[in-house]
Amino acid sequence: MTSIFVDDPIKAHKYYTEVLGFLSKDFNTDAQIAVVVSPEDPDGTSLLLEPRGDSFAKDYQEKVYKSGLPVMVFEAKNLVEEIYKLKAHGVKFRDDLAKPEWGIQNLFEDTYGNLIMLQESNKRK
């Protein structure tokens, strides 16, 4: 399990499941617990949407965001197709596709104070 700080785990859970397409693994509104997983690997790494509150996490999240750094990187099998799909759901991407020698990548905002990077690596034979 890994975590991403969000200002509201319950609202972020809705966004991550309904817009980004993650599956809900553990969701308890009273306890502010929201855990999602990839539909391609539901037994793989879980993502905890962790409440940031007014702690060090808020400062960390804001500084990372202002610096333009992603807090998480997700792999896509077909990045261009994934971008079109997410844009149709209202996801706002930051940059045009970057094309480093190892693949392609792009950043989007999760609307909860985070930048997320999507990448597609070149296939090696």
C-alpha cells in the first residue's frame, strides 16, 4: 500500500473511482478511509487516499504541487488512448506529451492538490 495526501478522502474516493477508473477496495466514510486499486491488478498495490489535515502533509503537498512535481507515477499501456479517455471525463492535463528517450509521459491534476504522472515506457525486446 502507498498513499497520496488529499484534503477530503471521501470526495477523492469518488473522483478516483468514477473519473480515473480505480476500483474501491476499502471505503468507510465514518473513519475517513478510502483505499482504491487498479482494475488491471486488483490484488496489486493499493492506494490510500490519506487525509492531509493541517499537518506537515499540507505543507509538503502544497510545495510539491507548486514545484510541478508528480506525487505518483502510473504506467499506461497506451498513453494517448488513456489521455483521450480521461479528458472525456474532465481530467485536466498540464502539459503536452513529453517524449523522453525511454517513452512518453504527461501530468494531470487530481483536483485534490496533487499532480499525477502517466507514462508509457518503450517496450524492449
